[in-house]
Amino acid sequence: MDTALGDGAALSDGAAELLRRLRGGRPVTRAGVGAETGWARATVNARLDELLATGLVVDAGVRGGSRGRPAGRFVFNAARGGLLIADVGASAARLAHCDLGGGICSQTTVDLDIRDGPDRVLELVTSGLASLPTRDELPAWAMGMSLPGPVEHPTGRIVSPPMMTGWDGVTVPALLEPRLGVPVLVENDVNAMVWGEHVLAEEPLDDLLLVKVGTGIGAGLVTHGQILRGARGSAGDLGHTHTAGDVTDREPPLCRCGKLGCLEAYAGGWALARDLVDDGLEVADVRDVVAALQAGDPRAVRRVREAGRVLGIGIADAVSLLNPSEVVVSGGLAVAGEHLLSGIRERVAAFSLPLATTGLRIRVSSRPHDVGVVGMADLVARWALDPARVNDVLARVGAPT
């Protein structure tokens, strides 16, 4: 079969499925593929030959054995192409150029204000991506962007975001794809982060709750090894639940979403900045809150510890409802460490069901600054190389040179 690209050839369904299996990076032999899949030798050979012709799989040399002829090995070629990644927050975006395996080749951070609207923010993102030094080495096959608001899955349309002025109803891929010339996947930022923790775990971690505490508050859940998005992609909006009001003696504060008493209005970074201004401290955003905390200002320490206890109420409910094996705290306030975690642990222990907390681990993310990039890179690689989409991508990029 002629498998050269650029002349209308396409991967068979079987070869596309084999590619999905090989994306993990582990070298395989023809015999190993046959044993794992049950395919006949001729079928294995034909499907591997298809993938070798695309350059997505390469010969990894031979592995010697105790008897017989050494077995040839084959491995996924992450360097066949590149991915553009933008992990966008309220006040900054982490931009990266990655290989097809999700490995970060280069990255940078761009300051922005999400409230400036999609035109300005996407202009900053695209110009920042263009400046990455390794971009020309691995031409982009796809782009992934995570955003701090409700993202309809799988369309990438932003729906009623509480802090993203001008973004409501915007279908982000429709704006980005003409600019970049590649397909674009858009995801909620916390979903990308929780998937990053799942990818980075040294041991299998298939039931995981991640809580992002930055300017706002959000949650992402991996259950049975899959992101839980809900029916339309809005699952995980922990910041706009209201349990916290039942255990505090404060009047319910007004949230940015327009409602009273949201968890975020007590414990989000913007709410902490508001309260610290009332305490006489000159702060404007979550970065100023962190700076005051790291400087040891007692007002900042007190407010962050209070936020941990209030946040712990919302997390306690989530633990009882979802029963994760780990709770990971990430985002801009994760650097608060035990100032934040001690109150969370205290309230989870007091309010969650005993069975739900048995063996539960609560920790700060080991890579809070780029775990979203890691997760988004893996998600967009899976998406671009999915059997339903890979032939369209290959038709666009052409044959290996």
C-alpha cells in the first residue's frame, strides 16, 4: 500500500488506533504489538509501516535477547511536530512551545488583563507565541488554550464568565484558527491543571481533585482517569458555591458574579485583596497579597489563614461528594503553603465523611506555575492525534522531510 503523505493517502483506522497506543513513548516490538492487540503478524506489519511512513513512529534500534535474532523496536516520534500552548489566567499567560509528546521546548510569561477582552488578549497571546525561540524548529500541528472561565465543551465557546469582560458567547477557536493556521482546542484552566497533575503523577492517580486558588477559585476533577466536565463543560465551579456562608459570622459579601456569599467572595485572591485594603494594606491583586504574605505581614497571614478555613468548608463538601484520593491546591495562592493548607485540612477533617477522608492526601502542587501547560499540552496532543482527527492534521502538515 502506498502510504506516502501528500498524495491523498490516509492512515487506516487500525494504524490510527496503534498510534494512540504508542503515544506513551514506550518502545515496542512487532511481536509485542501483536501480543497486546491480538492482531496477526501481517496486520501489525502493515499498520506499523503506515506509521513509519508518516514519521510519527520511528525505528528505535534493536533489543538483544538471550536467544534468537534481536527484535526491532519502534517508538513514537515526539519531534515530528510541535504544539502551541497558552495557559491564560486573569493577569498573566504562560505560553509554551512543546513537542508532540508534551515536552516543553521553550516557554515565556506575558502579563495581561483578561478583562481587556478577547481581541487584546488574543493579540498578546499570538505575538507571545510567535516570539518563542524554538517555534520554527518544530512547526505547529495544533494549539491548546486554557481560560479562567466556563468553556463549553467541545466547541470552545465561553459562557457567562464572571470576570472575563467581553468574552461571553465568544467561540475562541473561530478567532484563533485563522490567525495561527492550525486547529485550536480550548479548555477550562482548572481542567488543564488537574490533567497536568494526573500526567505528572509518578504512581497512577485516577481520582484527583485540584482546587485552583488564584484571583478566583475553581476546581477540576479526574475520576477513573478521565476529566469530569459535566454535560456542557461547566463542572467544577467551586468558587460560586455557598456553603461557606453557613459557618462564618460575616455578612455575605457581594461576589463578582453578582450573587451574595459565594466561596470566592470570601477566599478568592481578589477578595483577600479587598479585605487587606480594609485592613490598611496597599494591595491591588493576588500577587500583592502573596508579596505581603511572604514579607510576613501579620494582616496578610491572618487573612490567608482565614481563607484556608473557609475554603476548607467547600473542599470538605467536594471530598464527601466525589471521594478523591488526593486534593491538590494550585494557583497563585498555592505558594502560601501551610498558611493556607492548615485551615483546609482542619475543615476537611471536621466536615467530610470519615470514609471519604480515609487515606486522603491534601497537598500543594509540585509545579503550580506550569502544571496547566503540562496538562494542556497532553490534552491537545491527544486531541490532534486522535483517530477521528489525525488524518486531517497529516493532510495539512504533509510528508516528513
